Amino acid sequence: NAGVTQTPKFRILKIGQSMTLQCTQDMNHNYMYWYRQDPGMGLKLIYYSVGAGITDKGEVPNGYNVSRSTTEDFPLRLELAAPSQTSVYFCASRADRAYNSPLHFGNGTRLTVT
Amino acid sequence: KQEVTQIPAALSVPEGENLVLNCSFTDSAIYNLQWFRQDPGKGLTSLLLIQSSQREQTSGRLNASLDKSSGRSTLYIAASQPGDSATYLCAVRPLIPQGGSEKLVFGKGTKLTVNP
């Protein structure tokens, strides 16, 4: 059971470049999330989705875009990379609308923007 | 605004010791509280989720308690082992959404080292 899979694991971008962070899950979860984790800080929610075709902003959405065309995939797009986007990005999912279903996380993508 | 604090930021103990990790939150209006473990270079693994109506949850050597009225949760680890070394994070789900209905508020974590 693969769970939540993120690619790539590491990436270095130059300022102004674009990239897509991939996330896929094989648990048939409707709810999916993108978080960023900065050193010494708690996780911040970027975007989330409650099902295919539905996305919504989280706490820190500026500079990012998402799409959810299938239940399995939830890619995160950085259009014009900035040094402030240097971080570790985590994708997560959970089963259903009941708030008491636990989150499942991927292993993260470490992004450096120089 | 809900804030979650975990003190201490780091803890080092000898193998076999029983230990307690602390999590405090400023607003008692929560749906639930979740404890996670994070190993270096890895994502978070959910350990225990306590609903607001519950007082504690247990899984193996782990026991999490919740005192909503005082804004506190503890994670008790019995007979600690070197394999327990990791960063432990807690997160609350506010009753009143802040910054999106799916937002959790995370603490910064406690880095635990269990020495053989």
C-alpha cells in the first residue's frame, strides 16, 4: 500500500522558474492538502481539496495554484518561484468529511529557490 | 486566534525512561487534537487522535490525554526506546474555522532523543 506519494523529493529552482509538485494517493481519499514546513515553524496549509473538481485556499495560498481533476492526484504549481518559497512541501490526505479521520502524509518535497 | 505551543523544543532521555510531551492551545473550542511523529526527511505519521469529547487515547506504549478546559494535551511514552527518537507534533482542529474550514493549527514540535 503506497499511501501518499510525492515527487520529486528534492528540487532546486532559479528565481522566476516554474514547476509542479506532484502528489498522488491510492487510498481513495476525497480530502487532500498541501502544506509547507519552514525550519522551526509549524506546518502551514497552502491549498486543499474536498473532492475532484473542488479546491480552496488555505492559510498561505499566494504564489501557488492547484487543480484536482481526479480523486488520486493533487498537483501544486509554482508559477514564478521566489526565495520565500524555499521550504519543505507536504501533501496529505484523509478519508472523509468526518473531522475525526486522521491525516496521512507523503514524505515531502524539499524545494530550494536561489 | 488559536495558537499551539509545545514545550520543550527538545528533550533528551536515557533508554527505558517514561516521558511526557506537552502541548498547549489557547482556545478550548476544538473538534479534536492529533499527535504526529516526524522522522528526519520524512512526512508526518499520525499517532493518536483525540476527539473533543474524549479524555484520552491509547496505542501500545503511547497514551495521549486531553484537558480541553485548560487547553492542554500530553503524550505519554512508556519505556522509551532509541527508535522513539523523532520530532513529535500536535495539531488542533478549531471549531470555528480560521483561514479555511480544513485548517489545522500545528505546534512547532518537540524533538525527542532517546539515548541507548
